Amino acid sequence: MRGHPGGWDRPVPGTTLDWLPTTSRQTALREESTLAATVLVADDDADILRVIEINLRLEGFEVVTARDGLDALTKAVTVSPDLVLLDVQMPSLDGYTICARIRADARLAAIPVIMVTAGYASADVEAARQAGANDFLVKPFLPTTLLDMAKAMLS
């Protein structure tokens, strides 16, 4: 009903969220669309890889992992994820090279990429930007920072 003091509006056809007030329904639909996203996480450190994977899964993301650069590039092509998190230093191919190759592939070029690294220097940030990264995350990081960045990239 329009004009209801609780902010109720017309239902959105075809959703199960018709009972929510308009602003809540919009928020729920936005969250629903990001939570079904697939994230490729590439890091050669098994502990960091697992922490990132667990935190993303707890938020409802589908997660595909890779332990080296070549595996990450192969999975990017075969899975075509919605978001890629790349460690900078990995065996076989570094994160910058993977990011540049993702940008060079028309099938993958639009996928957002966040570079994840233990080092932070202006040269690192510039190298990530030159490779085509959308953002840069420095280890150690809070899980909430990672999740906020991932959700922002997918919205």
C-alpha cells in the first residue's frame, strides 16, 4: 500500500521479498545478488588462503582457490569468476602478470581484481594499477576489510 507510515510500497513481482518495506527489500536484493558471486582466491600461503576462503564462504560467496599463478590463470579462464583476489608473489606467475593477462582476455577483462600483498610501497600500488587491478589490499588485514572490499567490487 502506498503511503503506509511503515514505508510499505508495491510488491516487487517475482520475488519472495514482497513483504519487506521498500528500502529493506532493495537492500536484501542487493545483498542476495552479491552473495551468490564466485570469487577466485589465489595465494601460495595455505594459511592465508584458508582464512580468506572461510571468511568469504561464511558470507555466502562461492570460492575457488589456487595455490600458484598458473593454476590461478587456468581457473580464471575455466570458471570465469565474478571477482579475483590475487596474491602478488606466487610461484610460476606473479599476481601482476596474472592480472595483466586477465585484462588482455576479452572474456575476463571486466572481472574486478583485488591484489593482496604483504608489502606496501608506492611502487607496489603503481605496479598493481599498471597491471589493471581495481584495488589493493595489504596483509595483514581484518576480515571485515576484505569482505567490504569484495562486496564493493561486486555492487
